[in-house]
Amino acid sequence: MLKYYYNGSQALYFATFYLLVILQIFLFLLYCNIKLG
């Protein structure tokens, strides 16, 4: 049970990390689009 909970927490951590990375890339592209456009 504890091992399953640990794997779930690790998956949640990676999902949050990738979501933040995607958000930063999206904001960077939006910034470039506004600055260039």
C-alpha cells in the first residue's frame, strides 16, 4: 500500500513539473509573439 502511494505521489510530482515546464514555454512563446508582433 505504501509503495503504491509513493508511486502515485511521484507521478503527481512529475505531472506538476511537466505542467510548469509547458506553461513556461507557452508564456515564452506568447511573450515573443507580442514583442515581435
